[in-house]
Amino acid sequence: MFKLFIGFLFGSLISWVVYRYFKKQYDTLENERIKLVQEKEIVLEFMHNLVEDIGEGLSRKELFQRVIHTAIVSTRATSACVYELTKNKRLQSVATEGLYPAQSESPTMTQKKKTTRTQFLDKVLSNEIIKIGDGLIGGVAKNSKAVLITDPINDSRIIKHTDPSLQIKSIIVVPILFRKRLLGVLSVVNPVDESVFTETDFSITTSLAEQAGLAIHNLDLMNFRIEKSKLDVDLSLASNIQGMLLPQTFPKKSVLDINAYYKPAQKVGGDLYDVFSLSDHRVGITIADVSGKGIPASILMAQCQSNMRHISQQYESPAQVLKEVNHILTSNVKNNMFITLIYAIIDTETNKITVARAGHELPLLFHGDKNSGVYKTTKIESEGMALGMVPAEIFNSVINEVEVEFTENDTLLLYTDGITEGTNIDGNEFTDSRLADAVIALRNKSAEEINQGILVSFNSFCDGNGQTDDITLVTVRHK
């Protein structure tokens, strides 16, 4: 009987031990499950709030503040800080909460009597810049590995502050990454109950840093898209304004057939053409090319056109007009910008063209002899420098104008280098000789048909190589 009792007692003891073992294992697993659920809820709530706030225009600094506040609440930390990676590959403190101890060597500045300790520490942190690899923060950034420290006394990476409220008892430092690209570092310091951070705190902080990296990337991406959208609107508006500035109809002169073609390489170009009436028998024609592309070039183009229109009504000499325009533009043009330009006046009463050139491509004049059927090509040559490039005294001493006959069956072609310098897949340029050949082949066509024929020849030569510069053509036929 005694043996039976002892056996029963021993069996019960074994059962109790087994029960306690599995109960402990169950409790441990259950606690871990609860912690994981809590961590998941914290991270999900953090991301949900961030997604909404980013959509409502959350700034980068506000995002960092949300990150450290969530980290403090989630880990019961007394303070936290985010260091952002700057363009020059340094870590700059950009957001703090609580009395966060600086993580670089003691600051050289001293506290002024008029400032509180909090104000002084804020000033220290706002000027704290850490090199990659330096100290605890720089080391985490360099290795991209999170660190949990629960025994900082003998850790050489920990800055030893004399102020008791700044002494570190436990610290978590986690890199903020997006697809292995370093964006910053998140650091939380000292639990409020003066204990040390747990593995759960470490896991939560790591998860928050991961989601913060994704949020920062999404914020940057959204801001980029917003800026791009604004720029697209600005470019579209500038393109529309530019289109309004370029004439679509031309002065009606019975013996003249005028057509222009313009295609910018980008949404907004730097080429200019203008055709305007000076009198009942005189027509002014301008073609220009502003150095550069985009909005700056289009603004300078508009200034040039406005000045040309105004001054051409005051002077009959094309050279004098360009002198006056250069004088005005020289003070407005940036050092790295200039304008090449041709200004021609066609007089249908005298059948003459007077041309002044400011460094632009030489105009081409095609003379058709009715009797022989020969179509002769001539470059109208005149001296001149680009507008806005040199002072008035130099510009005025160089520029001159030439006068040539322009009679029945003649064709005048003005163009920009976007057509002649267009290349094929072998890198060969279209050149002015191919341009002249195209016009000769179309000598009996209208001005519009000549321009369209030039483009057909140009596109065939380039064979889809793509337009790299603005293209402008102005063709005038004497009927």
C-alpha cells in the first residue's frame, strides 16, 4: 500500500512539473504573442496616421517629430532624437523630444545665464553634426545595424555627461533605411521607470524606424511629384504664352508669300521669329536663337521680341535697331546667356532686302532665273556679334548691314542652327548645304510647302535620331 502511495505521489509530482513546464512555455509564448500584437498595433497605427497626414501636407520636420514621439510613447523613453543624413554625408540632429543628451563630444559653447537648460540643450543639439563612423550614432549609420545598450558604464561609445539628468542608463539606436539607403538614425534614451530597455522595446523601435524610412521615401516622392506637377503647369503656361507671342498670320503683301515653322526641343524653347509690317511696302522679319533652353531662355526671348518691335518703329536702319536692342539687353542678360539674331527689312517698292546680323546663321537667298531656269544660292553675309555678349562700344563698332536685290521668283530663308546641326545616327550633321538642296528641289512650291519639304528632308536624314535643339524656319517667296 505504501509503495502504491509513493508511486502515486511521484506520478503526481511528475505531472505537476510537466504541467508547470508547459504552462511556463505557454505563458511565455502568449506574452510574446501579446507583445507582437501590441507592436503590430503600434506600427500600424503609426503608419495609418502618417499616410493620412502626408496626404494632408505633413512636412519633413513634422514627420520626424511624429517618429520620435511614437518611439517615446511605445518604449516609455524619457527622450528621443532623429539625426538626418545631410547632402554632405553628415548626421544632423533635426528633431528631439525630452532632455536628450548630445551624442558628440562635449560642446565648446557655455550656457548663458539668461537661457534655461532646455534652451541650451536645444541649441547644442541643433548644432550637433556627427560624421559617419564617429561614436555610437555614426557607427550605427556606418554599419546599418541597430544597437541596444543596457550596460553603458563600460561602453566607450557612450558619452559620459556630468549632468545627472543627461546620464545614459539605457539606449536604443536604429538606422532609418529605405532599400538599404541610409536616411537617418533614430535614438531613444532611458525608460521613465529607470529600468533598461527590453528586447520588445528594441523590436518596436526597429519596426518604427523601418516604417519611418518608408514614410520619408513616400513623402519625398510625393513632394517631388507635386513640384514636378507645378513645374509642368508652369511650363505649359509658359509654352502657351510663348505660342501667343509668335505670329501665326503675316502682313498681307501682294508680292510676298510668307510662312514660318517653329518647334521647340522642350516644352518651352529659346528660338524666336517675328514678322511685322513697318509701312505699306516694308516688312520687318526677325529670327533669333537664345542660348540655353527652357523658361530662362523663353523669358529672354520675350524681352528681345518686345524690344525689337518697339525700336524697329523708331529706326529705318536694321543695324541701328540692333545697336539699340543690344544696349538695352546687355544690362539684363546673364553672363552665360546671349542672343544670336537676324533682322531683315523687305521693301516691295524697291525690291530690296536690308539685313543686319548679330552673330546668327547667314540667311540664304535663292535667285531664280526665268530664262535659264537656274536657281542660284547666295549667303547674305554681314558682320555682327551676338546681342548681350559685349558692351555697346564693341558691338556698335562691329555690326553693319547689307542690301541685296529681292525680285520675282526669289526666295529668302532664315533659320536657326537646330536644323543645320541636327544629326543622324552616325553623328553627321544636316548642314546648310543639305538645307539649300532641299529648297532648290522645292523652288516652284509655296513658302509653306518649302518649309514642310525641308522638314521631310531633315527627318529623313536624321532617321528618328531625335530633335536636340529648337528648330525655326522663316521662308519668304517673291511672287
